[in-house]
Amino acid sequence: MQNTPTGALAGIKVIDLSRVLAGPVCGQTLADHGADVIKIESPAGDDTRLWGPPFRDGAASYYMGVNRNKRAIALDLNREAGRQVVLDLLEDADVLIENFKIGTMERWGLGYQDVLARRFPQLIHCRISGFGADGPMGAMPGYDAVVQAMSGLMSINGDPASGPTRIGVPVVDLATGQVAVNGILLALLERTRSKRGQFVDVALYDVALSLLHPPAANWLMSGESQALLGNGHPNIVPYDKFRTATVDVFIGVGNDRQFAAFATAIGLPELALDPRYKTNPGRVAHRAALRKTLEAQLRQFDGEQICRELAAAGVPAGPVRTVGDALCNPHTLHRNMRVALDGYEGIGIPARLSRTPGQVKVRPPRFAEHSQEVLRQLGYSEERIVDLAAQGALHIAKERSTA
């Protein structure tokens, strides 16, 4: 990747030993904003390279979605020679990301407290795990859906007919990746004062619990668990999905003024004067009756049109779209939230900095694509690179056919 470093994190070097999702999401975010992220994979490759279909150029869409702007090398860390390469890479690195099973880094002689912190005092080591290293569930493995179940997230998602339901995207992994980014950036900021690195401990379970708002706040105050409300909101009414004559829409009324504007727009201004519905606590108490009235009235409207009218009146509302519809929407394209580069297509960068914006500069790397390039930059001779490959410690990308 021979690009001039740009972005807020230009000059930051990240060694990314993680795989699957939360760690790679973290690494991609740092890379999007200019960090030089070197992704180190095992000889088998990141699991997500095979999480398909669909596939393109031998890699699944799942892998392609969270690994752009990185360079990739492949090392066998079960071999001492492979671990030595990691240590050499860390000599001038700022950040290490890993999500191995608790104890793996220590078994390899790469533990933070005993080895890395002493050898690289300015290194920021971010470990992502399922449940952390200690406590009753410490060191347990954890995947997104399992943690959704155990944290309570599933219990508040779904309706009485479906029962508790997994959220349709790996929200815990994705959020954990961004919490890891935050932790790394906090540690980098503090390092400017102390000149010292530190250990950043991020667990999927902790992040999942932090996502429980407002259900956790409600339970802590009332002691009552949230019922399954489908698309409804436990604290706000109407904040739900409704059918119209054409498409399903979502109406998000956040205050009494918005409710009055909403009632007027749909031809029922008297609802805002009804003692049952005049205030949000009343609307919550009479949720079922109000919903029945609104459902009957909204069936008379074109969904797209009423959403435009409500938005103009200051009431948040929008049609329920498919993923494809959303990705093809003119506003998505205007905001550059769909990007294409060198045969790669992906989602744009949501954090927009005015002076040092992030960039999508390089497609996700092929397996071991940059092994030789990265080691040459470390000063490794061709003979040493060849020897590492002969030992099985290093894997070199196969030449791609041009036929």
C-alpha cells in the first residue's frame, strides 16, 4: 500500500492480530482514518474469508466488509519464528489488537504485563474477548448471538408471537469494535501526556450491557422487566411501525408538540386534546387503544407521501426500506455512504472530519498479499523471507493468474 499517509491517524502503526468481526471492525475504522494497519492472519486465514456466499475473488462478502485499507501478512504464531516477526513489527508500532482466547498470548510469550509492556512501554495493547479474563464467566468464549442472549438484549427484541429474537445484525460485535476504537484513541491521547502505553480491555458482554438503554435504566428504577413490544418503544408512544395504503412506515413521536403535529397531519387533530393522549405518559398508558385508532387512519394514506408531510411538520417518520433500497437511495449516494474501488464495494465512512477526513484508499487485502512488502520494510533480506516461508512460519501470497 504505497499511499501518502493522510487522515487524523496518519503515522499511527497498528498490528491487528484479530479475526472475525469486532477486532477487524476496530482495525478498519483506524485504517479508514489514516493508520497503517497490518493484518496478521494464521495459515488458515481469517474465518470470515469463508463465511459466504456471496464470494468475490475467493473471499466472502463478510470478510470484505470489515478489512479494507489494511495490509495483510500470514504468520504461524505457533512457531517461534512467526512470533519473532510479530515482535519485530511491534518495535515501532503504536497499537496491538487481538482477540485470541484468554491466555493464548501469554502461552506464546506475548503477554502484556510480563513481556510486551516491559519491552514496548509505549505500546497500547487492546484485547477484545467475550467476557473478559476474570469473574465467574472469565475466559469463556463468546460470539455475538450468544452474548445477545446472555446479556438480555434478545429478551427485549421481538414480539409475543416470536418470543425473544436475535437482533438481525451482529450489533454486539459491531459496537464492541467501536468501543475498542474509543479505548484505543483515549489511550493514544493519554500517551501524549504520560509517554506510556497501556492495556485496553474490551469485552463483548460488557458492551452488550452498555447497549441496554432504556431497558436497564427502566429496570433499575422500577424492578420490572420490559415486555416484548415488537417495534414499539417502552417509554414513548407512538414510536412504532404502521401500515399505510402503500408501504410500512415508522413514526417516531418524541414529545407532545410532535404528537399534536402528527395528529393534525393525519386528519385527527382532536387526538391531541383527548385527556388519554395529551401527554406521553397518558399515551403510554393507553398504548393499545391509540394504536388501533392510528392504524385505521394511516391505512388511508400513501406511506411515502405522509412521511414527507410529517417530516416537513417536524415529526420524524420514514418508510421501511430494504437494505438494497437504502443503499441505492439518492441521499445515501449524496452522503458518499456507498463506495466503490478496484472491484470492491462497501459502506462509506460515517465520521466526517473537516480537515483530516478519512478515506477508502485500498480494497480489502487478499490472503498474505503484503507478506513480502511488510517484511522488506522491516529490513528483512530476501534470504530471510525465503527461509521463514520454508520453515512454514510465513506464508506468501500466490501469484494471481492474468489469464
